[in-house]
Amino acid sequence: MQKLEQIKLPKELEKEVLILYELGLEQYEIDYLLYIKTKNIRSSKWEH
């Protein structure tokens, strides 16, 4: 859980994470998905 505390998540991502936990995903799987999502969010900001 410590990674989730380190990354300040947007509210919509927080909801997704809770859903993923309920679906039974492992912590490392959720971390990986969050990494991809936040990376995509950051890179799309830089493009504009």
C-alpha cells in the first residue's frame, strides 16, 4: 500500500484502484497499471 500513498492519485484513478482491489488484482499488477496510466497522463500533458 505504500506506493499508493507516495503517488498522489487523481480521484478517478483512486476509484479505479478500489475496483481493481475488489476484482482481486495483486498489488504489483495495480502498480503497473497505475504506472502506465500516470505515464500516459504526463506524456500527453507535455505534448500540448
